[in-house]
Amino acid sequence: MSNTPDINDFAKRIRAHALRMVHAVNASHIGSCLSMADILAVLHTEVLRLDPTDPANPDRDRFILSKGHATAILYAALAERGFFPVSELETYCRNGSALTGHVSHGVPGVEASTGSLGHGLPMAVGMAIGLRADGRKSRVVCLLSDGECDEGSNWEAILFAPHHKLDNLIAIVDFNKIQSFGRVTEVLNLDPLADKWRAFGWHVLELDGHDIGALRAAFAGIPAVAGKPTVIIAHTVKGRGVSFMEDRLEWHYKSPNVDQLAQALKEIGA
Ligand SMILES: [Mg+2]
């Protein structure tokens, strides 16, 4: 997209940070990070109303990364946004660092610790109803994995939010079609996923989660329907941007070696 150089550059930088971070400590979940990079880039360059100099401002938007294992790229985005120095990313997963291997609320800019799957959306629903009760204009955005849509706790939240007309709530499903060791269709099929959310009363948008223009348009139009929460079902590719990681199961857990890191950085243009 010629009109979105800043967003593309942000996405490139957080992909590069995440690759270097997981390589440095032989950590997992790089595939999960890369599939959501473009979504996170759009959120942090023009959607989320946050002020790194005033991180507790009560009128801020709230973002919850429910797929808390994909933490490296969230920390990268928060550092790029200015919540803490980019140099601190080098401490990721090291003894004494706040940057733990699953999302920690001890990190500036993080609203809630996550990693036990199926908890993020229920928390987001609680925040959304609380913010509305306080008369605040803040939005709550929750990013889930496809695999964690297997968790029953999510479906309680999906039932609850439309009943309470929480149009200040946006869920995003990073639908990369792979969960841990298997394909979603084989482990526990979610299809037809959009119809299921729609049947529960959500306004449903479905798009290519790597199409910056589509993501921008979707976020700009929310809430499209007053009184309804919105879900964006984002079709993505696990490992997106690195040819040998794309749509490959093993990169849920594997970490790139030094040669693979160099190749990956070259491919994303870092
Ligand atoms: Mg997945």
C-alpha cells in the first residue's frame, strides 16, 4: 500500500525485533507472532488511543492480547510505541527481566497478564461494561488466536457481550488455521466461524489480516452497528513474511538458528 509507509515500516520493525528476540534466547512462538504483525501495526500506528507518557490515563483504549504466548511481538510494538526503550527488548526471557515469555502486566503498556488461553475476551468484556458504566469513550480491543476459540470461557463472553450491547468492544481472531501441533480443521474445526459469532449477535467483519488497507477501513468504521460488539475474523498466515516459516506447524515451537535468522531478516527487508 503506497499510502501506508509508516504502517508497513512499523510491521517490518516489530517482525525483526520478534525474530531477534526469540532467536537470542531460543524461545518459541515466532510463527504466532508473525501472523499478527500487520494487525498489531495498524492498531499501534492509528487505532489505539494510548499515551506512553500517561499509561494509566483512564480514558485510554484497552488492548488485551489473549494469545499471550505471542508476547515477543507485543513487547516489540510497545517499545516501538515508546512505552519503554527498544534496547530493553534484548532482555526478553532473561533472568530478572520484566519481559517474560508470556504476556505480563508488569510491562508498561500491558493491561493484563495472559497466556492461559480463553481468559482475554472474558476480561475484555468486563472492562468494556465497566468503562461504559463509568461513562468513558474508551474502546476495548481483544486479539484471540483461532486455537483458543476452543475454550468454553470465550463462548460465555461471546454470549454476554451482545446481550449487554457492548459496542465499545472489538474482538479480533487471528485465524492462521494452525494451533500448536495441528491444523485447526483437524484438532477442532471452527467452521463456519463467522456464522457462529453472527448467531451469537455480533457484527462480523471478515478480511485478509495482512491487507493493511482492509484493516484500516475495518477499524475506522467501528462501531458499524450501534449496540453491537464487533468481531474481525482476520484470515492470516502463520509465520507470515518468512518463506520457510509460512504455514508450517513446527514454527509454533521452533526457534530460528543463526543462519535462519539472517535469512528471515533478509526476507522481511530488515
Ligand atoms: Mg492459530
